[in-house]
Amino acid sequence: MIRVTAIETGKARMKTAQRTGRPDRGPIGRKIDIFRDREWVEPLPILCFLIEHPEGRFLVDTGDTWRNSVPGYLPGWNPFYRQVSIRVAPEEEIGPRLRNMGLDPARDLAAVVLTHFHHDHTGGLDHFPHNRIIGPGENHAVSTGLRGMMMGCLPQRWPIWLKPELVQMDGPAIGSFPASHPLTRDGRIALVPTPGHVAGHCAVVVRDDDVTYFLAGDATYSQENLRAERTDGVTNDPSTALATLRAIKAFAGQQPTILLPAHDPDAARRLAAKEVLA
Ligand SMILES: [Zn+2]
């Protein structure tokens, strides 16, 4: 028996040009479009997902932190951070959320899994000093130092104890994905490569008997955008991002799949209704 639960850890707002990039624009043009855009999308959830599996509980992503709105937390020299607005109250952070569910992060989680190292996925890491933290090695490599800071990561804010287990996609093919990294011995939970939003981005697939949950991270911001094959405005590699959208669609064509992106306002409803991507 496997159970997946969506946990909302506050809200994020972005420009419409970030949610959806113009297909005729390259990476630089898309960023210019975001700066010029005056339209913000509605506040989007910052979702983490708890997977309960016979081998333990796995948390996918950690959301952001209330400190994001404290002056000086974000690097002032990078104007990109002013194109995103994070609103997280202290009690909305993932630690208090888990405690409200009766879970002790230190005792009750087998591992914390990151889809990628953007700040709205790593900002809750402070709650997990005693946990295994697993993340994609290829994404971590582009998330550190100045390069990371220019690309939406805040390595200078990562906990000083952070030594993530960096994994490679060297496991078996799963559906339309040529490789994977199994997280459980039975292989029912696995990371699969979904690059494009950022290099080395991974999604988490959870294969239950009757349905597969596809925890997409930011591989797509919404099911609507996935269906229409619309890539986002922050990708540095639109063609790879598009290939990933097509791989996810192909995967969902092979097995009943519930798509769960990290910022999709409809994801929790689809999960509750067990509504598959058709
Ligand atoms: Zn991201």
C-alpha cells in the first residue's frame, strides 16, 4: 500500500512569461520577456509531497522559508529574484506542516528527496538536519557557487550541515525514460531524468498497483502547459524542456498517471480525485 499526500507550504507568484515561455524565443529572449512582463499569475502553491511506502516515508522537495521575505535574504544584485514573489508564513514551512500531521521529521522520514536545487525547493531543508537528503548530482553541479546564484539557487543559504547524497541516473529504463535511480528496493519509487527547466532536473515516479503518481517538480508548472507542450520562461534549453514534456506525455500514455507538478493549483484536487492524465 502506497499513499501520496500533497502538502502546501505557502505561495509563490511569478510573471505570466515565466509560467509560459514564447515558443519562438530562445533562453535570453525568454528572460527579457519576464522582465518586461507586467502581468503576474495568481498565487501558486509551493507543494511538497509525502510518499508513504512499506520501506518508509519519503518527502519530495522542502518548499521555501518565511525568511525569503526578510530584506537581505535574497541577493540584491540579482534582479531575477524580484520577478518572483514568495509568501511563506513560519507555520506554513514544511517542518511545522509535518508536525501538524503528527510526524517527527527526524524520526519518521526515510529520506528527503529534491527534484532540483531551486530555492523554493530547498528553503525548508533547515528542518531536516538528521535526515538523508537525496538529490540529482547533475543538477547539484550547476546549483553551487556564483553560477547557482545566478540561476535561482541560494547555495549561500543552504544549511551548513548539508551533504546531500548525489545520485546519477544509472538505473533501469522506466516507461519512456531511458534511465532512473530507484529509491526503494522494490523499485516502486524512483527518480527519472526530466531536464529542461534546469539541467539535471529529476521527477519522482511512484508506481502503485492501480496508478502511477508523477511528482514532476518544475518539469512543468501545470498539467495544462504539459498538455499543450508549452515550456516555461526560465529554461536555458527549450528544446530539451520540450523533449521532457513529450516524454512525460508518452509515459502517461503507457500507464494511468496522476501528474503532480510542484506549483500546479489543481494538483491537490487531481490527487484527491485520483484523476489521471488522459
Ligand atoms: Zn525550479
